[in-house]
Amino acid sequence: MTDISSKIPHICVLATGGTIAGMAGSATRHEYLPGQISIEDWLGRVAEFGLPVKLIGTQIANIGSEDIGPDTWTALQTSINAAMADEGIDGIVVTHGTDTAEETAFLLDLVLPARKPVVIVGAMRPADAVGSDGMRNFVNAVRVASDAGALGRGVVLVMGDRVLAARDARKVRTRGTDDAFRGFPRGSIGLVTPSALEWFGNPWRQDEPARYAYSGDLPEVPILYIGAGMSADLVDRILPNDPLGIIVAGVGEGNMPKAIRERLVELAKAGLIVVRASRVDEGLVDREPEDDSNGFIAARALNPQKSRILLQLLLAKKEGDLNAIQTAFDNP
Ligand code: DAS
């Protein structure tokens, strides 16, 4: 890849919808519709800033990210792999809703080679709202995607002037533009504004191949969110037919009522992969001695929704070795 600092960067923009492309119809309304602005219209608005980049837009979808899943992920994987193979493209920006941006970022980080910058970006307020953050976030994302410092950091998410690694990024607030997303356990790996970009720490994935194959077929893996006093009956009710795995969003460090634990131990002995994650936002779940006898996996720093993505990819490649699965969770 040519040194992108020596020429006008060419950035591939893949639009999927979300609030960044949303309109409320009034600057002060709370309700809005996501995915109202086409990528052509959006790039026309960006052109007014005279950014020293060439932006090539593709509309992948135009939906709220609550509706994004394997179909959109497959389309993004195909388009990003094509952009990575195209010598004329220096980086990729994906515009996306914020509700599931962390899952799309994490899945792409796991199934794409770390060859060119890939930046996921969204907005907390629609384009016509007072204090809309979308255009600033987008200009920041283009700056990151155009910077050689982004190489070797896998897929990153840019929101609120922060650069977060896909494995760390989480939406932690439903409102507000500066701190709706945070990184755990590594925090921000960079700070970016339309006029400056600063990286922290060193790259960790220099030109690595994709770590997991992805064809769009992922086995269903439910997440059992534990509440105090929850009945063990729910375990079997939440499982699909022929279940392969389950994520437990446990209390504290991945704990659960005794009766639920006992039922899951029975299912683990019958081959179900059980991952103990935590409902606590910044919840590290390390292995405990009983995990060996129970046959459980500890999610470590992954929240339940990211644990689900990783387990789905492991199950899709028919990984059944508990040690290999735990190693994957230890080093996502
Ligand atoms: N509209 C929701 C979504 O698409 C929220 C957002 O975009 O911020 O995720």
C-alpha cells in the first residue's frame, strides 16, 4: 500500500444507515427516522468542507442498526475485502447506527485482515438536530482512516473525538455525544478532532490475515441475562433446538442462581458451550476453579453481546475444544 501521507487519500465510504443518516424533520424533535439521507446526499454535504481526501461512497443498507445482522455483515465484509485489494483505496469508513456498532466493529475485526484502516462511525443525534454530532464524527473518522497510524490496530470505532479499538468499544449511554462510547479494558487508543489526531500505544495487528472465516452463517447463541431470583426453567426456554452455545450475562463476576448453574452444568456435560460473561458494564470475568469441573468458559473482558459474536464464529468453525475456546476469549 502506498504511503497515504504522501498523496490525497482515497477513502471508501460504506453507508448502512443509522442516526448519522437520520432526520427528525425538526431541529428540536426527539423522534427521528434513521437512514433518511443517501450516501450521495451525505457526501455532497461533506464536499462543502473541502477535505483533502477523495471519498468514494457505496450504499450498503439504509436501516437502523437494531436491524443489522449477518446479511449486512456479509455485504460489508465483501465490500471491505474488495477495497483492501484495490491499490487505489487507502482506507475504509463505515457509517452505522450506534445501537449495534460495537457488534459490527467486533465481528469485522475478527473476520477481516488487518491490512488497511477500517473505521466505524455513527451519531447520537440526527443530521437536522440542534447539536448534531454526525458530521464531526464523520470528518474525524475520515481523518483516522487516512492516517498511517491507524495501520495495525484492526477495526476501530470513532465517536465523540475518541478512537476505540473494536475489541474494547461499548455504547455506555443512550444520550449525549461526548461519552456515549467508551473503551474497556483499554480505554481510548487515540483522540481525534477535525484538525488533530493523536495515537496512544503501539499497533498490535501488523498486516495480519483474517482470524476467522465468515460466510454469513452463524449459529444462534442466546444470551441469558440474569436477574435476582430468576428461575432455572428459563434456561431451557431460551435455548433453540439443537443448541450449541449460550452466553450468561451473570451478576457480578459472571455469577448466577444455584439452580441455573446446576442446569447449565448438566447441559455443558452434554456438550453445550456455556460462557460466563457479566451484566456489569466494565465487568472482567476471569476463570474460577469451578469452571474446570463445570465445563464453563470465562468471557474475560468481552461483554455479553461481544461474547456472543465470538462464540458464534467459534461454533461456525466447529471449535469444540474448551481450552481453544478459552484461549480465544483470553485474546480476542
Ligand atoms: N437509530 C439507532 C441505530 O440505528 C441509534 C443510532 O443510530 O444512533 O443504531
